[in-house]
Amino acid sequence: MKNKNIDTAVILAAGKGERISNTDEFVAKPLIKIFDASLIERSIKNLINNLNVKKIYIVTGFNHEEINDHLVKLKNKLSLNVEVVFAKNWEKGNGASFLAILDKMNHQQFYLLMADHLFNNEFYNAISKYKMNNKSYLIISRTLSSLNDFNDATKVNVVDDKINDIGKSINDNNAFDTGFFILNSDEFNNVNKLSVREKLSLSEVIQELVQQKKLYFIEVPEDSWFDIDTSQDLTKAKNYLLNNSSSKINDGSISKYINRPISQWMTSKIIDYPLTPNQISIAVFFISVFSGLIISIEGYFFLLLGALLAQLSSILDGCDGEIARLKLLESKFGGWFDRVLDRYSDLFILMGLTFHTYFIHKTLTVFFIGFIVVGGKIISSYTAFVYDTVVSAH
């Protein structure tokens, strides 16, 4: 379920990112690429795919022209509804950058997030499932994961269902700011007075809502978000994305404890090569076909060898989806293509087992049983497809 009433988002991407600017070929923090995708591109695609956002405003400042050129290319490539807003006072802080966009948010509720934060599916699911009304919310985690720096984190004090205090130096915190908000523009009536300050953080602007008891919160797990601040964080970010690259909803024990750890390790070794997810799907399919042919040969040695190849194909089958998610190459066609090849792979392996069993028992009954098994596999696959496309959709 997605919050259909909120279709607008603002991404703050104006900061200089001084603590990460020593990175090779640094241009601007939002343009830093992790697995061939820039931070700003990740933010945009996740908002669209997970929260059904239709209109996105990008607030820029430092190296505005380079970011704008990058976004123009993304807009043309992906047909995005993105508007760039330059914050002339961006050097004052992200609070000033926020004020630069606030006038465009006329009487509406919108998402606000930082371009240098990563959020996983669990984070977005918590937001999309929350039954919110027309209020303002800060997304918080009660504890801080080891990935995030405690000294740099923005602390939050919550009382009952509201934010009671927010800031980097508060002492009585019992939660942490994730860098993601759901805000109602009508509640920021008197914040423009803050623009005269020499420095203005977003927390200072948000404090206006806090003082009026108008900021509520939505809680997410501590490991569902990550703030990138330093060059060392880039390595952590790669591991964070890799650990969240698997689709774990329907994983069984074998997949969870054997296949996924190995496939993620393999993905980490091949992701820097120019391989597409569909190419990996095809390679896995041929391994499955070969395993089926090996299994069909008489003898236990070939049965064992074929079984090992089948297990290898099962492990590698996770790599295509992981790379698609890491490089933001997911598509409906890719998902369909992978499922079709998976089903044909299953059939080749089952046919191989049927022939191998025939060589042992020398009876045509084996082919009859094999026919039933193959037919059952086709029916079960079709049933799963109908459930996913029809039942789950409603």
C-alpha cells in the first residue's frame, strides 16, 4: 500500500560535503556514485518506486550547474518530473535551503529528505503502511545502528506521540532523526523570520513545529537508514546496499543461510564488471540446462555433479536481482524474463531426474510420474503468478 495523497517530494542537495570532498573526482556530494548510480538518482528512484511520488523538487547550492546537468540527463533518460531549485543562501545551512523551496509547497503535504541518506525497503514499507493524517511527521529510529556516527547524528526527544526536542547536542534524547520528514506546508507560517540568521540548520526550522507541538513521529528500525558523511562512509554504504540487495520476503532456510550469503559475496565480486542482470539470468539458465543434461546420464557420479551444478545455478540466480537492485536496473521485463527462465530451468532439471531414474528402474512408469511432476510444477508456477498479479494486487 502507498500513501496516494502525498505525491510530492523535496530532496535537499545543496551542501558542500566538506568531509567527503577529498574523494577522487569529487564534484558534488549528490553526484557521488555507488555501484554506477549517483546518490541523487537513488533518492529519486526510491521515492518513485516505493512511495509513488509524481513530482520531485531538488534544492541545489554547491556546484549547482553540475548537479543540474546530471539531473537533465536523468530527466531525459527516465522521463522524470523533476524541478531544480537553486538556494542562493545555501551556505547558511540546510535550513536556508529548505526555506528556498517552502514557498513552492502551497497547501500540501510532502516528503522531505536528504540526498546523502540511504533508506532500505523496510524503511519505505514502514512509511507506506502508516495510517497518517494531514499532520507533519519526523521519521525516527529509537536506537542508532553502528553504521551511523553518534556524535554527528541529530538527536530527538519524544514524548507520547510527538517530538519534544530536536538537535545534535540535546542531552535527553530517546530517539534519532533519520533525515526523512513528512511535512504539511500550512504549518510553517512564521519560519521566514529565521532567514535573517547567519547560519540556519534544518533542525532550527523544524524546532518551530516542535515548539508548537505540531511534529509527530513514525518509528522505523535502526538499520533501515544510513547517513553518508565521510569518505570512509562510502565503503560502509556499499556494504549496506549489498546487505539490503536481496529480496528476502519469501526466502526459505536454504536460501537464507546458504544461497543468499554466497550470492551476495559473488555479487560483490562481479558488480564492477559491465554485466547486465539479464545477461546473468541467461548464464544461470544455461548452467541449469547443463545440470539437467548431466543429471540425466546414468551413474551416481553424474547425479552428484548435476546436483552441484543445479545448486550453483540456484545460488547464482540471486545475483541478477541483487545487481539489478544495486545498479537501479530493475524493470518489469527483467523480473518477467528471470521468472520465465527459472521455470524452464526447473523443467530441464526435473526432466534430467526423470531420465536418470529411468536408467535405474528401467520402467516406463517413471516417465508417467515425471510427466505428473513436470505438469504439477507448471500448474504451481501459474498459480503463484495468478496470486501475485491478481490476489496480491487487491
